[in-house]
Amino acid sequence: MMPYLFLILTIFAFFLNILGFMQLIPLYITLPLLFISIYLTIFSFTHRKVFRRLR
């Protein structure tokens, strides 16, 4: 569930970034949002729950 939520967040941040390139929203706000959303999306899709057995 969470990876798809982050994917929607990435799409939303991408459109905000396009508004930032049109100088409607400052880029110093939209670029970190886009970077963080892409990072969380990739992390959530690649993170695997690993069971480590204690000895």
C-alpha cells in the first residue's frame, strides 16, 4: 500500500516541479519535494523485510 502512495506523491511532486519551472512556485521548494518523493518511492519498492534468525 505504501509504495503506491509514494508513487502518487511522486507524480504530484513532478507536476509541482513543472509549476516551479514555469516560475509559479519557487524551485527551492519543489526540487527537494521531488527528490524526497522519488527517494521514498524507490526505497519502498526495493526494501524487503528480511528475517534474521538470532543464534
